[in-house]
Amino acid sequence: MKKIENVLIVGATGHLGQKVATEAIRAGYKVRVLIRPGSDGGKLVKLGAKVVMGNLLDCESLESAVAGCDAVITTAIGYSNRKKGDFRSAADRIGNRNLIDSASKTNIQRFVFCSVLTCDQAPLVPHFWDKKLVEDYLEEKAMPFISLRPGAFLDQGTGDFWAGGLKKGVLRFAANPAVPLTFLHTSDLAIYFVKSLGIKPESAAEKIDIGCDRAVSIKELAEIMARFLERPIRVQVPPWSLVRLILGVGSLFNPWLCDLLSMMAYIQKGGYVADTKKQKKYFGEPPSIEASIQHYLSDIKLLGGSND
């Protein structure tokens, strides 16, 4: 395989995608970013990225975008509802397949895909299963790919679910707070995406769980946060029956809430835990959960300093 130099990044205006693009530019790659009309790519242009206008649902724009690239990274998601008209399957069941089709017509040497931890074990969680189906499609197309399967993000961008409560000493969650889960910070994940361009995978279809050094429960998460903040953090969890009722009724008007309910029911069974053996092999020791929490608390200005 020749050296990868030119990289197309899809989803680069999102919370994770911006970090991936920034890391790729810092690493010396020639970065091209696919931007939807109406999105702001100005920050990325200032960093040195080349912007191409297009859309995952516009195959002609995708073929133009991938032309001349050595690799593709996609962090695009359809369930964030960032723009009017977005819908869950737009990015994965339709958009990323279109992207794979376009890449398969060129000399793309590596396709790096943002999947979800244990997506292949969660057929009842629609946005998890969509990721598994994209992985299947990559294999069907014989596209050399690396699928990173991250756990839950500690930092969640502008829609951060925890920040407001933590400032009042409360950590809110909607499922069993004693069940261990894998967490990570997106800044670490962004580095792994860029490193994926240079590793030598064992197979042409490599799937890698990504997380911190160990899984923790929400109760443990609150305890670690409390130690850093030197004040109590109270875990607030509504009764599961109430969560099911509220999300069930809400899903009649917003299909994403049905997906959210399915996800919460799945993760509280205890299977949302990363096997980090491959992560260690390709990227080194995973970051500690303590360091990742400290980074997050700095992000939301509850601790001084920042790791970015």
C-alpha cells in the first residue's frame, strides 16, 4: 500500500468530525472536507482544509469529492437532527452506502468508519444496528476498512446532557446507575481516527472497540467527578417505568425517542463494555477514565485548564 497523503473527511462540521479534521491537518495530511450547503467550514479552511460542497444523498457530489483521495474518514451521523430534514437512516443506511459506492470506483486505500460499540449485538437499537449494516456493506464491497467502535462520549458537544446538572451537583441518567459502561473523550477518539490511516491492520476488515482503560458505572463516574471537584455529586435517576412511559409517548411524535428508549434498555443489560485488546495493539494503552473525566470537567469549565 502506498503512503496515504490525501484524505476526505465526511462529517467534519460535527463535534467529533471537527476534531478529526484538525488532528489530520496537524499530522500533515492533505485534508479535503465534504460540507453540506449551509454548513460553516470557515474554521477548517483557516486550518488548511480544502472544502468541497456536497451531500451524502447526492452521489454525483460524492464521486467528485473522493476523486484523487487515498483514504476516506466518515464520522457522519443521521440521528443528531442537526439540520431540518435529517433523519436516522439518512447517513448510514443511505448516505454512507453512497459514499462506499463512490469510493469503490476509485483507488481508495482505506475507509475509516465511525461505528458504535457492540453494534452487532444490538439489533433492537436502530442506530446501533445501522452501523453494523454499514460494516456488512463495506465487507460486501471488499473495501479495505477500519471500523472504530467507540463507547459513550463523555463530552457531547453543544447538546451536552450532563453539564447543566453537574454545575448544580447532579449527574442525571435514565437507566440503571450501577451497570458498568464504556466511556471515552472524543479528543482521544479523534487521534485514533487519524492514527488509523497509518497502522497495518491484521485484516482488510478490521473492527476495533474504543474506550477508556476500564468500564465504570454512573455511580462510579459521579464518585470520580466528586473527587476532582471536591464536592458531592448526586446521581439522579428517574424510575425506569417513568422513563419508558415518557419516551414511549414522546416517540409517537419523535421517532428518535423510540430509538433512545431502545438504547437505554439495551445498555442497562450490562453488555456495553469495550474489549480494548485491539485498541492497545494499534494505538497503545487506553487513556484512564480519570484522565478523560478530568478533560471533560475542564471542557465544561468546572476545572481549570484544558487538554485541547
